[in-house]
Amino acid sequence: MKTLVFLEHHGDELTKSSLGVLAKATQLGGEVAGVVCGSSVEGAAAKAAGAARVFVADDPRLEAPLPQPRVDVLAGLVRAEAFDNVLFAASVLAADVASGLAARLDAGLNWDLVDVAERDGGLVGTRPALGDSVYVEVGWKQTPRLALFRAGSFEPAAEGAAPELVAVPVELEEHSLRTAMVEQAHEEQSGPSIEDADIVVAGGRGLGGPDGFGVVEELARALGGAVGATRAVVDAGWYPYSAQVGQTGKTVSPKLYVACGISGAIQHKVGMQSSGTIVAINKDANAPIFEFADLGVVGDLHQILPRLAELVRQAKS
Ligand SMILES: Cc1cc2nc3c(=O)[nH]c(=O)nc-3n(C[C@H](O)[C@H](O)[C@H](O)COP(=O)(O)OP(=O)(O)OC[C@H]3O[C@@H](n4cnc5c(N)ncnc54)[C@H](O)[C@@H]3O)c2cc1C
């Protein structure tokens, strides 16, 4: 079985989610290769430890994160190398590339997967359904099989041999170059992103208003973590959408998740339930979050969080 993993990069770094999918692909066995598309991306490609080969499509026309030129590169590779599987970690770009590639190759794409396994020489994917209350198995009728995995579904491998880098000729369709990136803006961020952080401190409606995030940020800073939020508070404009954790937000799996004033609705739970240790602070002892938290603190977060941040700072100094 030959598997190709689409490796997305930000600057010189491959994303944690795509490295996680690469680690899963190597567990499936067979021949595993990666592909990195961009401009001056050899440095990033070399970091794909575990892949036997990484195809590098290096071209200034691939600098902007636009899908169609990447579909051209991947379609050429899949045809030339006869890959059986093409795996993606979900992102806005990866979803566009995966769907464009499915259309181009007339291939089947299963999306929103959280797992995949080899069975009888083929693959079986696992996908949450019915509001994430059940898992269903999904398959493919033919090769190449395309799969898009929820971000954070797999951990990257701790180590692995450096890959052989293989330059691929970049031949782009005329229609793929009709879209141009007009402007790119990067959100100013200090500290780790919520997908990459080992510790996430998340706030919900219990914070009482946008100012309530001050104490959440304070605790996150003290712990060296990132700030997450529920949909209720991002919809209310208390915190940016980029911090939303859950079914319609991001999936995170930090070592420690501190949920502050969060009730624990199923749509939030599915985005953080694979965290190592879940600590919940809620004034309602019957809040659903206590059903799946490892440690529960019943009390007013406005009193608890500042003290907790202070204790963390003291312990660290
Ligand atoms: C299709 C769909 C998709 C959705 N996707 C998402 C998603 O991706 N992510 C997401 O989070 N939600 C999502 N939701 C919304 C979800 O159902 C919940 O409404 C939401 O998660 C609730 O947010 P919350 O916990 O902040 O608010 P609430 O449910 O209102 O909970 C607030 C909690 O704060 C506690 N509290 C209040 N004051 C204090 C205090 N002073 N100290 C301590 N505790 C206090 C309360 O006891 C309560 O438990 C989705 C819903 C739908 C229908």
C-alpha cells in the first residue's frame, strides 16, 4: 500500500496536525511519502521525520496558500507514483485541496475522520456522526482513497529518520493561476497556539463578560499555556473565533485542559475530550462537565482563578 500525506507548513514549520497524520500513516504500514508545496520549503520538508520520501514542490507560484495549484501538483504525483491513499489533516487549505483533488481524480473523499485502520488490504475510516454522539465506519469503493482528518486526531511521532527529499516538477494548469492572493494577515499572538499548546485554559459564559477573560489569560500566562473558549462566548463577541474549541471549532488534545465557567455541552466536549487531564472550575456542582473532568473544583471562578495564577507564579519562582 502506498500512502501520500499532504504536509502543510507555516513558515519553516510543518503543522502539528499534518505531522500527526504522517505518524498515523506510518503505523498503517506500506510505503509512506509526504508532499510539501510552497516557495523555499526544503527546510520545512526536511522536518517530516518518519516519511521515507518527501516530495518537494518548490515554486514562487506556490507561495500563496491557494488550493488549485496544489491540486495540480498532487494530481500529477498521485498519477505518476500510483498512490493508493492520500491523507490530509483538516484545515481551510487542506479541505479545499482534498475536495479539489477528489474532483480532479474522480476519487472518493471521506472527511471529518478521527481514525483509520487497515482491514483486508483496504482502509476503514472512523467518523463521528449524529452530533458526535456515535462513531461510524466509512470506506472507499476504489483507489485512490482520499481522507481528511480532524485536526489534533493524532500525535506526531517523537522521532524518526530524516526523509529523502525528492524535487517534483511544478506544472500548473492555466486555470489554476487565475486566483491571486490579494492580502494575507497574521493574527498577533504571543505564546503557543491552542492546537500546539501542552496546556489550554478555556473560558465559557461563566466568566460573565469579555473582561472575564483577563483572569483566564493571566492563568494561561502563568502556566505557559494558550487560551481557549466556548462557542457561546465567541458568538457573544467576548473572544476571537480562532480560540473556539469544539464541534464547530478546533479539536485540541493538550496534556492539561482547564475549563473555567464551562457547562460541558457535548459540542464542546468533542473538541477537548482527548486532553490528558481535564480540570473543571464551575459554581454548579451538577454541571455536565464534572461527568468527564478528572478534577472538579466547585466554586466561583472569579475568586479561584486569580489565586490559582498567583500560586502557579509562586511555585515557578
Ligand atoms: C450545531 C452546534 C454546534 C456547536 N458547536 C460548539 C463548539 O464548537 N464549541 C462549543 O463550545 N459549543 C458549541 N455549541 C454550543 C454548545 O451547545 C453550548 O451552548 C456551549 O458550549 C455552552 O457554552 P458555555 O459552557 O460557555 O455556556 P453555558 O452552557 O451557559 O455554561 C456556563 C457555565 O458557567 C458556570 N458559571 C456561571 N458563573 C460562574 C462562576 N462565577 N464561577 C464558576 N462557574 C460559573 C455555570 O454554572 C455554567 O455551567 C454548538 C451548538 C450547536 C447546536
